[in-house]
Amino acid sequence: MKKILIIDDEVNVALLLSKFLARNGFDVTTASNGSIGLEYLKNGDFNLVLCDFRLEDTDGREMLRNIKSQYPKTGVIIITGYSDIKMAVELIKMGAYDYITKPLYPDEILNTINKAIETHYALVEAKNEPEIQEKTSRDVRRQNFNGEFVVGASRPSRELLRQIELVAPTNYSVIITGESGTGKESVAKNIHLSSPRYNQPFIAMDCGSLTKELAASEFFGHEKGSFTGALYTKIGHFEMANGGTLFLDEVGNLSYEIQAALLRTVQERKVKRIGSTKEISLDVRIIIATNENLLDAIQKGRFREDLYHRFNEFSIYIPPLRERGGDIMLLADHFLKIANQELGRNVTSFSPEVIECFMNYRWQGNIREMKNVVRRATLLTEGNEITMKALPLEISNYKMPVYDYAYQPAEPVEAKEGRHDLKNAALEAEYETILKVLREVNFNKTKAAEILNIDRKTLYNKMKAINVK
Ligand SMILES: Nc1ncnc2c1ncn2[C@@H]1O[C@H](COP(=O)(O)OP(=O)(O)OP(=O)(O)O)[C@@H](O)[C@H]1O
Ligand SMILES: [Mg+2]
């Protein structure tokens, strides 16, 4: 008899499912959370795990990772509350056999389970060593980079990591937006290193500093003698990135002609060096970053809409540091460690006043500003604790703006019920963000809409929905 483990914290669902599967000839065990599930897995030799994506103590991705590494012969099917093709791609790339969405239909479940049990063994047996080795070396590279990349504890940070993991295994183009210094390039690199292209080139190109004349040859390269001054053959960035990832920074600055040439290259997946007739096939994943609002630029006729849609297969917004309170001291500690290494110091902590100050400061230059502030403070500190004296005046003198708290909205009723509903979680997060931004800009709706990257009308509707006038 095939053994199935159901991990779901909704007791009713688990019970119904287990009865149904038992009636269909399976030996079923149920666990009400992830850790109980892992305990059962230690003792039982399960053929298959049906795991709910949202668990009270962990999530389906973590469970999948655990089960795959410890029990590679056990198949995993993830159950989720909503259908999301990108997540499906990710889970399957991570090794899930399949993915089913709620509501659960008995026939569909049975079908999926039977197929999984039939084919999973064949797949496991056929898995060859090199593939496993490749995975290990990717994990190691990723970990090394993760040494530099602080994931952070705030909700936006965890969400950011989720999105990176979601999109990395695909070939989607990605647009990364966020204020200056929020880590757009770091996120792009993280995506590259977490993707199957990790051992191919990652080429970063700063489009902001390209002159009109040189842009084309930087992108596409040129043949020797193709124009005055072309003394050597030059390989363009597309060609350099072939097989890997091309990261285009400040893409909003490109001229319209270059945008047209880019669109052609991306669409045809071929590049021709200037002065050459030979076409070179390309396999390049593109990630772009911008701290200007490209939709605005499109409206003003400065950015091509068709190019935007080409790039926008997936988009990631990195919130400013001031909205990632939970990350501030994690990052500060990380940069302190680096500064100690660089400067040969042994500064071990921040004084309580400094911590308070860091938590309240606006960090307009975001993570980059924090890195510089901590480095400077480490250099100026003689003892082992960073005190207010070591901070630049604009930080130590910074006063938090006074907000108008009269606008506390009514309790969001829907968000209180059904805590495990992703839609509600998203609503709750949205509501918190809107309120936070509104307070920051003193309820100036034009500014708030701009920061939130939505139009005023949408903002009005959302404010109405959450009872803020
Ligand atoms: N999550 C992170 N953990 C640790 N360091 C980070 C993280 N994100 C960014 N940094 C560091 O912060 C600095 C700024 O990051 P990055 O250059 O990626 O930002 P950016 O958004 O591309 O900035 P800009 O808009 O100015 O180009 C870099 O030194 C980078 O190493
Ligand atoms: Mg950058």
C-alpha cells in the first residue's frame, strides 16, 4: 500500500482528504504543521507528501526544500489557495512533482497522485550524479553571494526574496524599480546567481552614462574601421553576456533610436556588430533597473511602450530602507563587520542612541548611504562602540516629522478573518503601506500616489475602501 503524508493546518481539509484517499486504497497520515510533518517523515517511508503551501510554522517552499534534501525519493505535491503560474514554475523547478490549487476536486487529486506515484520513481531512479553536483555548486555560489547580500527580516525583505526565488529559474525579463541605493543591482545579481545561468557571464551596463554616439557600439559592438575612430573590433555587451544575463541600469536614459535597436535585438534574439553583416544568435536574459517611473516616461514619449512590455515580463519593486525597519540593524551589523575587516578595527556595537537614531532616520540614500555611514563611523570610533559622535550631523540632528495620527482607520474587518488567506494578507500589507506613505507625506495625495506608483484615482478608491478620508 502506498503511503501518503498530508501536511495541512486546516484540520477539516486534512481530514476530508485523508478519508477520501484512504477509501481509494492509500495508507494516509496527517500532520497539522510543518514540524510535525518532518517528524513523521523521519519515521515513515512515505511515497508522497501532499503539503499545503501556507502553514502556520513554515511554507511549502521550505518544506519542499527540506523534503527534497532529506528524502529525495519522496514525491511532493503542493496545495495552494490560489493559482499562480510563476509560483508553479518555481516549485516544479525546485523539485515538486506537481501543484494543485484549492478548491480541491477529488478526481483531480486522485489523478495527480496516481500519476505522481507512477512517474516519480522512474524520475528518481533516472536522476544522474552530474545534475546533483551542479545543484550543489550553484548552492555554494549562491551562499557566497548571500554572504554579501543581507536578506533582512522585514516583511518587504522576505517578499523580495520570495520574488527573486520565483523568477530566478525562468528566462523572464525583469524590471527592478526602487529608489537610488536600494539594491537594484544586487538583486539583479542575486537573480542571475540563483538561475541556471549562474556560471555564465553577468554583464552590468550603466545606460545613464552612455553618450548617444557610443551607445550603439557599446550594445552591439563594431568591426574595425566601421567608422572613424573604430581602430579595433569591439565586442558589444549583448555578445559578452551571451549565455548569461545582461543587466541594464538606468535604462530610462536611452535615446529613442537606441531603444528601437534594442527592441529589434531583443525580439529577433540576434545581434549584428556595426559594420558587419554577420548575425550572431543570442541567448541573453535581460534584467533592467530604473529609479525613474518608466510609465511616466512612456506618457511623456521618452520611452517606448513596446520595449517596456518586452522588459516587463516580471517586475520587482524594492521598497526604500525606511520602510524596512526590521532590516536596518541587520544591515548596520553586516556593514560594521565588513568595515572592521577593511579597516582592521574591532568595533563591536552601536550605542542605544545610535540604534534609535538609525531606526528613525529617513535614509534617502538607502542601503548605500547606510554602508557609507557605518564605514565612516567605524573609522572615527576608537573604542568598541559606535556613539552619536561618530555620526554625520544630518543624521544625529535628524528630527522625525510629526505625523497626523487623527486618521487612524477603522479596523480592516476582512483582514482579521481568515488569516491564512493570501489575498487578505496582501490586502493587509497594501493597507499598511498606503497608510504609512500617506502619513509620511502629510496626506498629500498627489505625492502619496506618486510614491505608491499608482494613479490618484486608484489611491482615492483604496483610501475609501480602508476608510481613510
Ligand atoms: N541586501 C543587501 N545586503 C547587503 N548589501 C546590499 C544589499 N543591497 C544593496 N547592498 C549594497 O548597497 C549598495 C547599493 O546597492 P546597489 O548598487 O545594488 O543599489 P542600486 O539600487 O543599484 O543603486 P542606484 O540606483 O544608485 O544604482 C551596494 O554597495 C550594495 O553592495
Ligand atoms: Mg544601480
